[in-house]
Amino acid sequence: MANTRSVTNASLMRVVAPEKHGCVGCFACFNACPNSAISMVLDADGFYRPIIDEARCSRCGQCVSACPLCTGPIGGNRPSRIKPIVYAGWASDGSTRRSSSSGGVFSILAEQVIDEGGAVVGCVWDQGWIPRHRMVHNIEDNLPMRGSKYVPSYVGSSYADALAFVRSTGKPLLFSGTPCQIAALQRLAKDEDLARITTCEVICHGVPSLRVFHSYLEWLFDGDAVVEFTFRSKVFGWISAFARSESGHEYSVPSWKDPFLRGFLQDMFLNTTCYSCPFQRLPRLADVTLGDCWGVPTELYDARGVSLVAANTEKARARLAGAADGGALRLIPYDIRRAAAKNPRLVIGKRYCVPRGRRALLHDVRNGMEFGELVDKHYPSYWRIQLARLVGKAWRTALLKRHGL
């Protein structure tokens, strides 16, 4: 752990003043503090930030030591890491595949670990449409972890809970999260802990504002409460929004028509650090990396979803092979260059630029502007979107070539 001197340097400012120095909202510092001096609050822009109770803080430096932005991720340096072996994959069970974001690979890994007497930590929707990380021990409780939640998760004490579980039981655990959350867990864990934990990360587009999302939910049915919601209904393809209101009204549109998904995919209101993410790179941090297999060949395409699967460690290869050999999972070898061309965040965490209107949009969010007004005022025109796509594509292509992909 960090000593007293280490907390006097500039890295401490990421924890003390995250709004100025960058913060991914990963909750590592919250889990690391031995004095419970740190609380995580949703800031005015809609992102989780640490707040330090100075009366409780002993300046031990454990928050800095745990912060993956302060001290850097360590997963890529572990000796078990290998060159990613990439697959197109999906669950053999059709219902699992249909109810998952992509091909249902996460659910198969979860079932595998639970069958071994282990536990799964992942993200579920909680009251008020707030995503939270939770630990579950059976298949039924794991089902709500399916499906993407494109907003910040309240991780709480999930890292500490996961480590306590494997240390007290010696049983396996599957931990699912974004790359920064995986980096946070690795900063807190010992090598012997990670030997029992299989980490599973998503190829993260970036984390959008929770306040913008809640404003969007208010807009959907003009204030009528939303009782059912998913970003991945698959009615119009792999990404399409579906919602049902308390009074029974339904909303179902493809991603390009849904204003929240459009803003998300155009990077309009992501967390600041997501525009230059240090955790989206090779070698990947997690044992398993999952995403959508965009650009999948015609012979493999299926409207129920196809996952892009990267096995980054020998542990991951063994788990995936076990699931495939048992018939629960189909895995087709896939070229990493083809995967990266359609999913550049597999290897590059940097965006071409921060959208020009992001700061003004979040300023209006802080001032309580309704979602419909935000869209009318701040969303770019069709031609600006097309230009940004062309420039961004050319920039990403150049970067991929620089990486030899």
C-alpha cells in the first residue's frame, strides 16, 4: 500500500478533486479505505465521484494505491496473460441467446461457475432504474445480469465482497464489469485471489450520464413511470430500445431512432475519462473480453446475436473450452484484425475528439433542462454526424494500422 509520502503527490488529487483531475467512478477508493472515510455520490453531471470525510481520513494512502488512474492498471503485467484468442460465439440455448445483449456467452460462464459452487458478481437494474453490482449464488438470481446497462453502475462494496467470498470459501467467482472496474478489482486483489476469480469485461463504448438517462426516462412517456426497459430488445436488431409504462404504453425503436442511444453512440454525454480510456488496449486486463461481433460474416450472422469473445489468459481458454466441449457454447475462431476493424475499442481507448457541444449539454443537464429540449438544442445535424463519422473512421483506421491491425 502507499505510504504517507505518496499521498502528498499529485495523484492524490484524483481522489480529492476528481472533477478537476479525472475519475472513472470505479469505486476502488471506496472499497480500499479502512476508515470508511470515502462515500460515492452522483455529481451534477450524472457520474459517481468520491467525497472524503476529512475527520475520518488518516491519510494512509490506500485510496491512492487502489486507484487504477493514480497508479495504473496492473493486469497486463501478470505472467498468465497471453495474446488474445478471438472467437465469434453464442450460447447453444436459443432462449439464453435471445434474452442476452449479444450471444449469451456471459450467461454460460456464469452457469459454469455457479455449478462449481461459486458466485457471480455483475450489474442489475435496481429501484429507480439505477444499475448496481450484486453478488448472486444461483442461476435464477443471475438472470437480471443479462443485458447491457449503458449508464454508471453503483459498485458499492462489490470488490470487497468478492474478495471476502473467495478468501473465506476458496470457491470460484465470476466478476463482470467495465474495463476500469476490472482494473479496480485487480488493484485491490492479491495474485492468489485472482487465481480463483474469472474476470469478464465488456468492450466499453464509454459510460454516459445517469442524469441524462433519467431525464430520458421521464421524456419517454411524458412522466408516466417506466416499469420495463431494455437497451437490447432485438426487435429491430442487436441494439434497439424497448420500454413499457405503468399505464401499459409501449415504446420500441431501433438504436438510430432512439435519442438516448443516438447521443450515447455519438459520444455526446460520456464521462470525461472515457474519451481517452487507458484500460481499452492490448493486452486486455480481464480474463475474458466480450462485445458485439459487428461485421460478422453472413454465414455466422443471426438476429438473436453473436458475441465477440477474446480469451486473454489460459484460465479463460480453459473455461471457454470447457463450455464449448460440453455443448453449451459455440465458438468459431475469428480474426482479431477483422474484429478490431469493427470494434476498435478492443485495442484503442482513445476517441478522435470530445464532441463540441458536450460541455454545454451537461451544463443544461445541471440546470434541469428536460430531455426533449436537450435533444433539440444540442444534438448535431445529420451532416455534422456524417462528417464526424467519416473523420473518426479515417482516424481509427490510421491508428489500427499503427498497431499492426
